[in-house]
Amino acid sequence: MYFPTLDLETGTLAELAMTPTQTRHFRVNRAPEEGIRWLHETLNRESQPLGATVERRVNDTLVLRGGD
């Protein structure tokens, strides 16, 4: 699930919060620890060349910050 926050003055993306999920048996559930860790590491690695980082919050939400 994606939760964008936009700058109201410019319309640009200020932050993108993501809740890692997994679908099993036609139900959407929070992703397991292993999946969250993999997604965090992958998104952070791929975002760095763009000048962005992905941080993991205590509630397992991943937040994209920075970049152009």
C-alpha cells in the first residue's frame, strides 16, 4: 500500500510511505519480517543513485525521502 504526501504549494512529492503487504489465500496481510527486510534493502539500494533513501520505521512502514 502506498501513501503519498504532496507539497500543497508545489504539488511535488514530499514523502512516500509504503506498507509492505503479502497476498495469501485471496487476503491481504502485512508482509513477514523476511519480506520487509528484503524490500527495505532493495528499495534503499536502488534509490541511492537517485539521491534518495528508504527508511524503516518502528511500525514497519517504509518511507522514501529525497531524490529529484
